[in-house]
Amino acid sequence: MRIAVFSDTHDHFPAVLPERFAGADEIWHLGDVCAPHVLVEFELLGRPLHVVQGNCDAYAAWPLDLRLTREGVDFYLTHIPPGRVPRGVRAVLHGHTHLPRDEMRGGVRWLNPGSASRPREGLGPSFAWLEVAAGKLTRWEVTAI
């Protein structure tokens, strides 16, 4: 399973991004969308779209966090990195910092795709490809937009 993961769009994103997601099985947004209409082009791709609420979002239909299991791997999606990880989670995916992350901490993999619109520390906009198969997270690749 191939999942496109992005975060921190803050009401805009590079025009090529929906096209880049065409090969995704699912799309996950890790918060700070701002206005829900920003996601219309991603919804039109016809892939499942999962969104968590960020600290700049006021759209109550999006949950603050989301736990998903794909190919036997338990993921925890949230915007702000949590102080505690729910039991059984193998990977925490978060946004908020606008910086890519791939770190093992306490037996849990911490992942951040960076920011699709407002990167920090001189980095360009980015998203990530996440792949899972047969109970394993097989790929995490942060990709420049």
C-alpha cells in the first residue's frame, strides 16, 4: 500500500501536488489545512483522504488525532507531536514543526513529511511517500515538491 502524506498547507500548496498524488492508494493530511476547500483537488483524485485537525484549523469535522491500521501496521496521526504514544502504535505521523523527521524513539518511529507550503530552515516544500506491506513499514521517503 502506497500512501501520500503531507502537512501544513496553510490554505495553499504547489499546483503540481495533486498530480504527484495520483499513484497513491490513500492520502493523509497531518493538519493545518486551514480552509476545507483547499482539499477539493485531493478529494477529486478519488482516493481515501484522512485529515487530522491542526492548531490553525477550525473545522470540527476533522479529528484531533486518528489511529489507522494498514497492512498490519498501527499508525497514530496527529498534528502536534504527542507527549505519549498510544499503546501498540508502531509509527507516529505528525506535522506542526514544518521540518521533515524520521526518528526511532522508544521503539516507535516518528515521521513528519515537512511542510507543503511553508517549510523552515531553508528547506523547500515537501511531502512523503509511505509504503507498508505484510506488517512492515517498508518505505518512508520525504520528497521535494
